[in-house]
Amino acid sequence: MPTDIHPTAIIEPGAELEEGVVVGAYAYIGAQVKIAKGTVVMHHATVDGATTMGEDNEVHPYAYVGGKTHDLKYRGGCPGLRVGNGNVFREFTTVHCATTENTETIVGDHNLILAYSHIAHECIVGNHLVMSSHAALGGHVQLGDHVNVGWGAGLHQFCRVGDYAMVGAASKVVQDVPPYMIADGSPAMVRTTNKVGLERAGFTPEDINRVRRVFKMFYKEGLNRRQAAEKLSAELPADCEIVQTFLAFVQGSERGLS
């Protein structure tokens, strides 16, 4: 498939577009941008900054991928943005480059970023995220794989959200959301397990019951984080992937758990 660039699009000298990239009317591609085959930048969309995009991405009208960081600590240079394959950036979404030289904002593969949502500087986004409209990630937020962020949710800087977790609509997340859980509210608190999400992802009933047991230990039995982790290690198989994933996340938490 040949590269298809509309005559009204602006491609700055230095930009690198592989064969098969499509650029629509009045779109803008900055001088430091590199875009792999199969990616479509639709009309009036912008890809700028030191941005590298993988294959088969969609950048919808008026989206701005690769914008300059909002961070007031920015002191120049060319901090970057790295985007994987198969992502969809819907209308008016914004994704910013990092703040400091030799650092990157990172977006993985097969993420769906819906209209008006924002991913800030130095965020690390995994794979298969669904981010609903008007949601926002503050700087340095880290999301695991298969995360669901609801409409209008805001995640504070440096917060983390684990694999297969969900953040409810209009929530304010100020602490880490562990894997497999649903957090909701302002401030967001873990309310229950992401049972429906786990079922859709093919987790077995036994796995889902284990997740429920983890939830009870950490949120229903009056234990502190250390006590709950010790009890979890003692009662559930140490080689269980759910246990390993959950405990690794908890042990790496610096902001505390929602």
C-alpha cells in the first residue's frame, strides 16, 4: 500500500513516514516525527514533537499527539513520546511528550483513547486500555494492561493502576488502584473486584474466586497492608499468578492503596 498524503496536509522536512501511512486533509506532521506503516492521521489531526508511532494507529480529527509537556519544569531539549501499534486516538485527545531530555511518555499497543481525554508527560500506559471520554492522566501515571478508565476520571500524578483494574466514571484517583479491582468515588476507593472484566478476559471461576479472597483480605478484614500481604502469602498458592501480580504491585506502591 503506497503512502497517501492529502495535498493540503503539512509534512515538515525531516519527518519519516513509512510506506502505507495515510495523512488526511489539513493534518500536520512535525519534523521529528516517525510513523510506521498502516497508521492513519486523519484530517485536521496533529502529530508533533519527538514522537515515534508504530503500525496501524488511528489519529482522529483534531487529536494532538506529541504536544509539548504542560510541566513547568521543562527546560528545553527534545524529550519524546513513543507509541506502539494499533492504538486509536479519538477526536480532541491529547498526548504529551516527556519533560526532560532522554525521557519518554510511553503508550503501548491496542489502546482506545476516547474523545477529549488526556495523557500527560512521562506517563507509561500498557496495552489494551479503554479510556473513556474526558478522562485525564496526570504526569508520571502508570497503567498496567487491560485497564478501564471511566468517563471524566482524573488520576493524580505518580498514581498507578494495576492490570485488569477499573476506575469508575468521574472518580478522583489519588492513590494506587491494585490489579483486578474497581475503584470509584472522590477520592476513589476500591469498592469490589472487577468480576465482569475478568470474566470477559477469560479468567476461570477459580481465579475470580481467588481475586475475591484477595479483596476481602485487603479491604474487609481490618488488616493493615503488611498483615494482609502476609496472610495472602500464607493462604493462597505462592505460584499463583494472581497472587504474584497483586503482591508485586502492593510492594511497589509509594502512594498507598485506594
